[in-house]
Amino acid sequence: MKKLSLVLITAMISLGATAQKTNIKFEEFDLDNGLHVILHQDNSTPIVAVSVLYHVGSKNEDPGRTGFAHFFEHLLFEGSENIGRGEYMELVQSNGGALNANTTQDRTFYYEILPSNQLELGLWMESERMLHAKIDNDGVETQREVVKEEKRMRVDNQPYGSFISTMFKNAFPGYFYEWAVIGSMDDLNAAQLDEFIAFYKKFYVPNNATLSIAGDLDVKETKALIEKYFSTVPRGADVVQPTAELKPLGGEVREVVYDNIQLPGLFVGYRMPEQDNQDAYALSILSTVLSDGPSSRVTKRMVDQEQVAVQALSFAYSLEDAGIFINLAIANQGKTTQEIEVIFDEEVAKVQTEMISAKEMQTALNKIENTFVSSVGSMAGIAENLANYHVYYNDAGLINDELERYRKVTRGDIMRVANQYLVKENRVILEYLPKSAQEQ
């Protein structure tokens, strides 16, 4: 449901990834059925965020049946045995609230933001989603068309819209990050109702979920409500997250993509380690040094000084089991992707041979801290971060001190990871060209 444009990708992948030394207090516990619960009390405003994170994303799908996790992001708003079709959103909005959901390669996240006197409504609705969602032919066929239209709008008809899916396809062949989160329309069309029901019963169970609530609540009363609505949800079979050997890329991979665009684009992706690896923190800082802000290296040179690009950025796309460090740029009128590639290679070579300055390091850390402040600036942000830290790091407390992991990174570490990961044999290069160039 929640989608972001290309220019906001950095903000998207930064969400939940960084933290300053805050003092967000919380309490966590498990129900007998395995549901993990996190509660953060903040009575400063009469708002509460109710969220459930299911540890299921596109990586949990079977090849040939891709797109299921994202499909369920939509399908589980169809209603339940006690909520009619189309009533889910209406119930929340008519009670002064808002709701949304999002899916990644690693998880699916649902939330409602409600007036605090409607906390029970949010808990009931999430328990309905978990206990007996409505999965029938009408809902499946409706959402098939919704997802098809979303793919047409967000990928097929969006300039450069396929770059993430094309990048992952080339960077992770044979690995469970190979396919796009939105999946294959052919796979979704071929899937039968019993397959969707089986996917729901396998993954949308309390022992594969984290209920995270933040806002104006009374802890004792909230615990009683959680017991009321969730304790009777039966535990499912244990969910085993997929594992596979990630083989070396084995050399530079290149692909030319002809797209409905006017300006050429270059997308360079280097495989990087999983998000809780200390090297991922160093690479995140490096991406900030290269392109976050007008004074950053790549932006200043490529956009302002030499004017070969109208947009240039770098970001570390960190995931639970791996990631991609991406340099991308959209060429200026009359400029080529070859000119862009030369500058990217030269800027990478500089950080491989010379330490970044102490000032650059501090500026990057300041920006990372500001990003975190924004991500916990709302009750929904706090609830999501608490759930993410618990699921991915097994430590919800990182919401208060993860920035210390960034501060442990040295300028020497920045140079080391640049030499270790940003090398040609570990990268994918996608050259996006106008369709008119293919005709020529």
C-alpha cells in the first residue's frame, strides 16, 4: 500500500536503521501462543499506534509462487468473519484513525493510528486479521486486479521503475532475494485459492508475529485487552526462516534496459553483508558521505560542478540476510552513462585510497542521527522501530543506542569496506536507455 518515489528511496531504506541515544522506555513479553508483545507508554498526546509485524516477506515465497507476501498485504484488508468486505478501512476512519501496511523482502507490517480511547478497536481488528481473515475467491480475484494495477503504475509505467527488481535479479541469482517484492503476475494468476489459504495458515500466526503498541495507554489495561483478544489465537507450526549459501557473484554483471524514459540512467549495485553486520554500518556511513546533501562528494561533482547528471545518489539497501550498496545517477541532457560511470569509479577509488576527512565523518553521523529522530517522531514510527529491532536484531533496546554501532566505525573502516565490497567483481551495472535508442 505505502509506496515511495525513486528520490525518496534513501529515506525508505534508512527507516528503522539508525538511532541516537534516546530514552524510549518499553516493556515486552510473550503470550503462551508465542506472540511477542512490546508496549511503549507515552501519555503526552491522546493517540495510540497498534501494529503487527509478521516475519514473512518475499524471501519466504517459493519460486514459481512469488508475490504472495505483498499480495497478503492487500488481501488481509478484505475483512474477516466479523468484519465485512470493505469495512476494515471504514471502521478505522470513522473512529478518527488512519491505517496502512507495507511489505519488504523480510517482513509484512500492518498498523492503525487511533485516538487512544479506540485502542480496543485496533486490538480487536488485528486479532481478527490474525485469527480468521476472510480468504475467498471474491477477495483473491479483487486483489489480483489491484496488484496488477499497482505493478503497472509503480513499475511498468514508472520511469526507471524496474531498476530494483532488475538489480536484485542480477545480484542474487538462485538466492531468495532474487525476485521482486511485488512478485510475478504470472505466478499470482496461476495460484489457486488453497495455496493462498495455506500461506496464511503457515505465516500469519502469533508465534511469527510481533504486536507493538505505542502511545497514550495504560499498561495494565492494555495487557488485559491483549489477553482478551490474542490469548485464544492458536499457535501455529514453528516458522523456519530460509537459509541458503550466497555464492560469489563471480565477476561484473551488466545489463542494458530499454525503458520509456527520456534521459539515460546508470545504476551500479555492489553486494554487501546483512544489516546487523558491522560492515553494513560502515557502508551506510560511506553512502552518506558520497551523496547525502549538496556538499557530498558525488552530488557536488556530478550534479553541480561537471553537470553530467540531474540527480545522483548512493544508498545502502540493507536487509536481514544481505544487501546492496547502490550508486545511481540520471544523466543530464546530452550526457551519457559512460561519463557517469567514470565519475562513480573515480569517486569510489578515492575512498579506497584516501581516508575521508574527520569533518565528513561527523557530518555523516549527524545526518544519520537526524534520520533516526524523524523515524521515531511519531507513535507509529516508535512502534515500527521497536518491532524491527526485536525481529531483526533480537534486541528492541537498540532503539535507544544503535547509534553507538555507527560511532564505533572508524575512518579506516570506511576505507576497508570500500576496498572489500566496492569492487568490479562484486557489482551489477544496469544501463537504462530510452526505447528510441533500441530502435536505432
